Amino acid sequence: MPPKTIIKNPAPGPAAGSEPVSSIRVVAALTGIPMGTLRVWERRYGFPRPARREGSNRRVYGTDQIEQLRAIADALSQGYRPGDVMHKPLSELKALLSERPQPPALGRSAAGSAVGDVPTLLGLLAADDIKGIEDELRFAAAALGAKRFVTELAQPLALAVGEWWADGKLAIRHEHVMTECLTTQLRSLLATHRNADGAPTIVLTTLPGEPHTLGLQMVALYLALSAAKPLLLGPNTPPEQVLAAAKSLGASVVGIAVTPTADLQATRRAILRLDRELPAAVALWVGGQAGSLLGKLPERAEVITTWSALDAALEHSRVRARR
């Protein structure tokens, strides 16, 4: 297990009082603010003020900063400009937002109690409180709805668990437990929302040497909620079996997930083969944390790294089907 990461020079300023634990990727997923925007705000306005990880110098943020960024994002959605709200204390932001009726903030119930709080779930995981995790996930799924559960909780939580494990704050058993808890909840939601008449049909899998399917579970649920028909083949599927499945199941799209643990060279070769041998009408999607690390791919192999990109790819597939 890697040694525990040391955080140095926590930044002062408003909303910097909590221990920095979340990377910029997790913060972007939790708040809906793109990573590039967070960096621009840091330079232009002096907020947020992340601490830095020892050695890598990567940005990390505390929960107080995340809460303030959520409030800022809500204010911007109400028409305020960044310069108007960036330096307001959280109490003033909340007062400002209370003047205009709006939906509950990300990860909050209408009553204001925490729903799908990533730090809370990480604490339960570190304490080996499996029942507590299961209860929190069920409650969050009911309170947020299936799509927000995927985009605002499941994905940021999975990223945070991976980072805590890499930092030595969690053991591998903890990562396995959370994966199982999330997978169980996602499968339950998928069974509820699956549409046998959905379209297009999308075959989802990983290639040999890639055993991780949590991301695919999230994508499958998201696609089902978007009225598509996702079909999960599971992990470690040889290219010839992916090709056979696409043909026999009448797939319009084949989606391949790639994580940093994959053999990127072997994965690239397999994707090139799929591009050569899939019927011309079948789209090829490549997603996951390492999809963008595969280098230049054929034009058909569309690298998808965000939910909005997935929405666009799905719509493009439907447009092609109508031609």
C-alpha cells in the first residue's frame, strides 16, 4: 500500500477550514464546475484556494471549499456573475440564494439534510460500517433520483475511494466493499428502469485484462434512463466475442471501458481490431479514466469522458439510425 500522503501548506481564506481530501477531478464531479474553470477562478479571483499534495503538487480541496463552490455554482445558475459572488462568505451566499426559489442543491435534500455526502460515506467505509453505507446509498438513490445518483454521487464517490486508497487512507478491502455496495445499488436501479424497447442497443464491456466494471454499471444505468437499451457483457471479453455479441444482439453501438490498470498497448490493438471488423453502421465508444491515454484512435472510436459527451454520442447514434 502506498504511504499516507502528506498535505502541505493548506491555503488560508474563506471556506478553507476543513482538511483537504478531494482532488480537482472529484470537486468538478461534485459541483458541476469544470476543472478548467476552477483553475481560472483560482488565478483570477484567488478562490478556491487548494492545498497541494506533497511530491505531486496536485490540488486538493476541503469539504468547506466544496460546499462554498456548490453555493457559487447555484448562484451562477440564478444569473449572478462570478465577480459578484466569488468572495462572499457562505452565509451570505445562502442568504442570497434563499431570496429566489430553486431546486435543492447538489447532494442535499429539500429539508437541508445531507444526501449522498461523499465524506460521510468515506467515513463509514473507513469504519467498516457496511450497513451504514448501504442505508446511505439507498436513501440517496430515493432522494436524488437515479440519474443524479449516478452523476452526483456514485461517480464522485468511486473517484474519491480510489484516491483514498492510493493515499494509503483505505485498504484494498475497503475499495472492494464500496465497489460491491455501489454495484448492488446500481443493479437494483437498472432493473427498475430497464426498457426492453429502448433504442439504440448498446453492448458494454471491458477487454481482456480489465476486470473493473463499476464504471460500466454507471453508464448502463445512465443510458437506460436516457431510453437506450444497454447490454452488459461483463469484464475481460475477448475482441472476437465482442464482435460476435454485437452481431447477434443487433447492436448499434459497442462501448469499451478502460481504466489505468489496463494494458494500454493491448487495449489499443483490440480497439483497432474492433474498428476493422465491426459493421460500418456500428459506432464504437471508448470511455473510462484511461480512454484518453490510448493515443490517436481511428475516427470511428469516439473517446467519451463526460456525461455531456455521452449524451451527445447517444443523440448522434439516434440521428444516424433515422437516416
